[in-house]
Amino acid sequence: MPAAAPALDQLQRHLHTTRLLGSISSTLYYDQNTVMPAAGAAWRGEQLALLAAQLHERQSSATYADLVAAAEAELTADAPPQRRRNLQLLRLELDRQSCLDPALVTALARAQSHGNAVWQQARAANDFAAFAPALRQLIALRREQAGQLVAAEPVARSPWEILAQPFEPDISKTRLQELFAPLSAELPGLLEQVAAAPAPRQPAPFDLPEALQESLCAELLDGWGYDGRRCQRSRSAHPFSCTVGPEDFRITTRVVRGQPLSAFLATAHEWGHSLYEQGLPRSDDHFFPWPLGEATSMGVHESQSLFWECRVARSRAFAERWHPRFHQGLGSDPWGGVQGFWRSFNPLRPGLIRVEADELSYSLHIVLRFELELALLEQELPVEELPGQWNRRLKDLLGLVPPTDAEGCLQDIHWAEGLFGYFPSYALGHLISAQISEALEQEIGPIETLVAAGQEAALREWLARSLWPLGRSVNAEQLVQQVTGRPLGSDAFLTYLRAKVGQLVGEGG
């Protein structure tokens, strides 16, 4: 590679420092959600607000704008395409950041930290009224942010679409509705098919000892490439993955009373996120700290976590391998054998909690949140009506009514941090995962066969070769087209679900 141009060199140093500040913010966020005492929330909000202001200044200052412009001016006809793409992405983000009022950036950071703290208390106390003012403030601030960002958008977008761009570049409400319509049309029928089948034997209620759950989660991670020199697992109120630095990857899980498999599946899910982060391109001058070294989108991110949770950890082959470990650790077999154990990983019955949802109802949980976000941000739905709207729409979609708001509209952390536009990425992740899985199987063989042989490393190697290195060289739909050879759609996911329902229902109790 030819020597870097002077302006490009200066720009890279500027981006490196920006990354350092961002990683400090990520570290504080991780601490806030794992070990920080509740009384530290106000001071943590001040810390995060200060860093947010500094990051915004670095990404919108005249000095930074001059660096980007100078690097663009140095582009030659034979410049590598990676350099052009990096500068294109930097220019887009610069234009967006330049539209934002620094006072709004600071206010948002404070409101997010406050919302997080209030949500944790309100959820524990089942007190939506205590959370409502924080949510109302976040909605107002995000609307203001969308209004400021309008001028930087390359195409006309609604407020919700503008807020969704950082999570899912180039997404639109129309495209989401096209992708989600087949799910809303077919998933209720599949749920009815399962409900009409003879009920399988259910184990009596039991809990796995917390120490056993921790041990099984650690064993799972060790088998899937966990490296204690670069990775850390902790506990939090809501499971998440967090990258602190190029060689510092964190995940969290939680033990849920009455949900003996929850921590295990959450570990598989969050480790899928972390594997993707660890596999992003960072070893070349074009990547770290440049945009090309970042995740393609949150939809692609979720496709990786859902791949490991659903296609691997919920598979029949995986259940056959792990049933003896659970049986031995518990000292009994409440599942009555491998078949019952596999069914416990795939209950296929509607539930109230998104992160505990089966693969049939999960996407309907996302449709609910997508519709409510649009109502809150663009259709003037009053915040105080959110619990009632949540309950009514959930009954329409899944036939369930939450007995408490803690099991309803207070269950997710996203709105407490103003992350409007994020939820659809979860359903997109299911669609992408299914289509990617078909491409993987065409090349290296059935996932079930590989998992039965304990060859999860072969799955990691394929993803590391075919998907993870793409970074932000493409958007999510372009990635799917490139990896699978066809546009993103819902067919692969629905085909997968039909086959799974056929297996589970066809085998009876």
C-alpha cells in the first residue's frame, strides 16, 4: 500500500483519539449496568454527558471538517475503494453531527443516563407512572434531534426513519412493512397450528441452581472460543454485549427465577454478538479506527446473535449433546429425556417477555414495538396511554395481556435510553440469519450435522470468511445480496419455521 497522504494521516490520528473517548464512554456504560451502585446514577449521568459533548465536538468541529475535506481533496483516480468508502461514511456522519446543537447532545446524554436509572427502579417496582416523565422527556429530545438532522439526510425521511439510520442505514418504514407483512400474515397461523396439536409433556416447575447455570454458561463459552484474555462476562438487569476496545469484549447475562434455560440461551445470544465484534476487520489501515471496521448494521448484528442462539443452541443436535450435562449437573431429569429437553429450548408458545420469546412469536413482539414507536414519535400517542395500547395490541397479536407493566411496556431497556428505531433490527436479524444459514449450508453442509459432530468451529470459520470482514463496506441488504446471491426476504425464515413446527408438532408429546 502506498504511503498515506499527510491529511489522511492526520485524520487517522484524530479518529484514533475519538475512538479512545468512545471506549471510555462504553466502559462507563458497562460499569453502570453491572456493578455501579444505584446512588451513583446522577454522577454517572454527568460523566457520560461530558464525554458525549466532547465526542460531538470532535465529530462536528471546524478542525475536523477541514481534515475530512483535505483528505477528500487528496483522493486520486487510483485511490483504493476502501479509502473512498471511509471518506464517504465520514462525510455523511460529519454532516449529521454538524446539524446537532451541542446543548441537545448533552441533554440527551443526561436524559439517557437518568432514564436508565429510573427504568431499573420503575421496572422493579412495577411503577410505569414513575418512569413516564423520563420517557416523555426522551421522546421530546429525540423528536428535536430528528428535526435537526433533517437537513443532513440524503433522501426525505420521517422522524422515526431518521432516528433509525444509526442502527439500520438506508432503512425505511415502507421496506420494513414489506418485510414484516408476511410474518404478520403467517406467524399467527403457525402459532394456532402448534396450539391445536396435542400438548407435549411439560416438566414440573423447577429451577436450576444458580451456580450450575453459571457453570453451564461458562462451559458453553469455552466451547465457542471464549478467550479470558480478551473477554469478560458479568451480570446485568438486561443482557447485552459491549465492545470496550479492539481487544476488550464484554457480555452480560442474567439468571431469571422460573426460567431455568434463560441464562444459557442469553449467553449464546450475547456471545453471538461478541463473536461478530471480534471478527470485524481491524488489522489493516483501511479499517480500525475507520468506519469500515464497524458493524454493518444492528440487523446484521442481531443475525449473528440469533444464529448462535436459535440455529445452534436451540437445535435438536445441540440438545442431544447437552442433555447429559444438564442432567448430570441437576442430578435428575425433569425433561424426561432428550426430546423433552429439546422441546424446553423450543416451547413455541406465546409469552409476555421478548427476550424469552420463542421463534414463532418473537417477530410479533417486534411488530408491536415498531408500531408503538411510530405512534409515540409520529402519531402523538400520549405516554400515559402506552401501557393500555401495549396490552391491547399484544392481545391482538398473541392473545396475551400482561398482568403487570413490568411484564409489559417496562420490560425492555431500549426506550429508557431513547433508542427509538432499534427494535426492527431484531426481526431483520431473524430474516438475515435464516437466509445466511441457507447459504452456509449450501457451502459446508447442514448445520445440524456440524453441531452433532461438535464442529461449531466450522460455523465460526465460515462466518469469519464470508460475512464478518464486510464491515461497513455495504449496508445490510447489500450484504445479504452479496453473501446469498438474492435480495433479503422473509421466505427463508418462514421455511425454517414451518420445518421446525412440523418436527415439533409431528413428533407429538
